[in-house]
Amino acid sequence: MTRFLLPLFGFIGLVVLLAVGLKLDPREVPSPFIGKPAPAFSLSHLHDDTKNFSPAKMKGKVWLFNVWASWCVSCRQEHPLLMELAKSKQVPIFGLNYKDDQNNAMLWLKQWGNPYQASAFDPEGGVGIDWGVYGVPETFVIDQEGIVRHKHIGVLKQSDLDETIMPMVKKLQSTGQQS
């Protein structure tokens, strides 16, 4: 009798694990950077390799950091939303061009528009890895002190901006505190 119970309990355990796993949202992967200083780096601008971008230059400002690439189909999906957000001037948007060809990236922005105040060029992907990037697109909210306050994995949607990101940005801009 006990020889049948062990496989039965094992099967029930696997079913429970599967049920729990199916309820998880893959876009809600916890980031070890939330509440911690943004990883430091200095990379040349995509459009001008004589200029560098570093998160340290953003101290005192709330800003968005969007990881993108010209080869990324999902990036094209969210791009019109980023363009609208940039036009509204509610929050500065900086980009990280991730594992891309520089010419392709510049052509892509020329074709689709450039929502970024600057886009750092990360052809090898080392900075993206330091930031814990799982894939593109990803968007981070950084506060005035350079602390990562939010990480959004995947395509940004209007509901993401309306319900999570912009309320957080506005609160950070007005109080300088985490939402």
C-alpha cells in the first residue's frame, strides 16, 4: 500500500507546483535593485561618441531609463507611447541601446522618432547585464537620489503608465520619496 502512496504524493506535489507557477506573472520578476542605487556606468552617446552618459549626471532628477534595441520587435510596439510621453515633458527619458549595431539603432530612431534625451550605446550588453536586464524592452524609474524605484519588464502600455509609473514619478517629483 505504501508503495502507491509515495508516487501519489509526488504527483500531487507536482500538480500544486504547476498550479502555483501558472498563476505567476512573468513581467513581475523581482529586481534586486529596487530601493538600491542604480548601477554606475559611463557610456558614450549613441549619436555622439564624444559625449558620455552616466546615471550620476542625473542626480537631483526623477527619470526613466528605457532599455531598447533596433532588433527588438516589442520595442517597436511601445515606441509610440514613449514618443507621446517624451512630447508631454512630464519626465525625462534616457535610453540604453542594448546589444545593437550603432548604425541600425540610429536609423531606427530616425525612422520611428527619438523619445530619448540621450541614449547610451551598450553594444556588448555589459551595462544591461549589470542592471539585471532580462530582455528588451525594460524600463526603470530612478529617483532624485539615483535609487531604482521601479522596474517594468516588457512592453509599456498606457495602463502601466497611468496606473503605476506616472503616479510614482509624480510623487517622487513632488516629495522626493518612494511611493
